[in-house]
Amino acid sequence: MPENILDIGITIVLFFQNLGDWLSSPTQFFTFLGSEEFYLFVAPAIYWCMDASIGLKVGLFVMLSASLNDALKVTFHGPRPYWYDLGVRALSFESSFGLPSGHAQNAVVVWGTFAAALNRGWVWIGSIIVMFLIGLSRLYLGVHFPSDVVVGWLTGALILWVILKLETPVMNWLNQNNPGMQIIIALTVSLILILVGLVSRSSLDDWTIPSSWVQNAAAPEAAPIDPLSRSRLVSSAGAFFGLAAGAIVLENRGGFNVRGAWWKRVVRFLVGLAGVILIWSGLGAILPRGEYLSALSLRYLRYSLIGFWVTGLAPALFIHSKLAESKRNLGVK
């Protein structure tokens, strides 16, 4: 990104930050609504308790978007405002590159998917407002230039448009294959996402992170930057495969219906969330971390298990414990 555009962006970021500290809490809230942690929380809630179809779409699409965003960030390898200018306060810390904004991109994909599924005017209006505020929050927090956010919105809109156009024909094609082949296809897509990310990194073999970025990002209380880490890429691709595989296996065994008493839905969510936390933090505590092959492979496995638990194992447990019923038992197609 040309320096004159970055300098203009710094001026805009400082304008927002100079509006006052009263914006800190609201912007932290809206940035949370665009975080992968929030989607990790809300997608299972929708899948287990509201609408399994919408929940599955949200989960798959955000992981697809996150994987593509990782590759785009590395391709553009742009700085974040607080890396570029010490005058910017780092009110949040990020270790990845800035362009395009993952929060802005994923917000359009996720909230757009939700709005398209419900297809109501007020839902579209509310979703667009949330998308806008999520992007705006990233400016105030000092982690994105305006150009990062705009490109993130546009990229998210393109991904959403392609997804909505291809969803029906792709699903019709997948349904012509047996479950085993469907799982192989999901695994192949997952590995392609990783390959795209690795190819984007190979283009930077002779590139070195500017020392000024590293020094500025190493200001007091800031987390160290690691923009070429492959962990994020592997996590998203692994979760994508797990979500898809779990849904395929469950559907082949009769499916899952979310209907039921309110207390059953609450128990489903609590039990399911406990499983997510157990796999995520439990295995995370004992498995090795790092950028070497075995650690990344085990990370892929861990996130695949999280996805498989959400869409496959947890619903099977709900059905077995009478917290839910299968679509087959209810005669639902």
C-alpha cells in the first residue's frame, strides 16, 4: 500500500481515537461481534438450538472466509496502524498483517449469510449496521487503516455473493455422491485452503518485515507480531473440515432437529459448549505448539475435532440423551 494512503489513514485513525475514551467499550463490543471467538460461540448456538442449517452455513462460511483472509493478508503484507506510527494507540493487539481486515470481511460473510437465510428487511438493515460498526471499531482500536476495512468489506461481499450463487448447484452436486466421497471432498477443500495459504507465504521468501514495524509493535503491553504464522490458517481449515465431516456423518445417520422445550435447548448449549472448551483448551494444553509440521498437524486435528464435535458428536449425544430427536424419527426431510 502506498505510503501516502497509509499516512491519510493514520490521520483518520487518530481522528477517531481523539474523540475520547468513552468509545473504548462500545468499540470493543462491536469488534467482539466480528471476532472468530464470537463465531465459535454463536455458530454452535444457532446449530444446536435455533436452526441447524443456518448454523452450519455460518460455521462453514466463516472458516472458509478466514482461510482466504489469511492468504490475502500475507499476499498484501500490509502493516497495522500501530505498527506504522507510534502516535497511534494500540487499544487491541494483533499479530497478523492488516490488509484486508478479517473482522470486516468475516462480518459481511457471516451477518450476510444470516440475513440472506432469514430474508427479512429488518434483518438485512440490522446486519448491515452491525457490519459497518464492526469495521468502524477496528479504526478506533488502532488495528486497521480505513483501506483495510473497505477492502475487507468488498472482499466479504464478493465471497458472500459467490457463496449464495453457488450454494444450490454445489449442494445438488454433493448430494449425488455417497457420504464417504462427500467427506473426501470436504477434506480436499480443506487441504486446498491450506495450500493457497502456503503458496501466498512462498512469495515472501525473500521479504523481511521492516524493523520499524517490529519496534513499534513491541511497545509496552503489545503482543509480539508473527504475521507469517501458519497456525491461523491450519486452525480455520481444520475447523472447516470437522464441521463439514460431522454434518455429513450426522445427516447419514438420520439428521438432527432443533425442536424441543426451551430448557432442553439450554442444556444442549451448555453441554455442547463444555465439549468445545474441553477439546479446545484440554488438547491445547497437552499438544505441542509451534510452526513445525507435527505441531501444525496436531493443531489441524484439534480444530477438526472441535468442528466434528459441534456438528456430529454433540447432536448424536443430544439425540441419545433425549435432549433432541433425529429428523428421521420425526419424519422430517
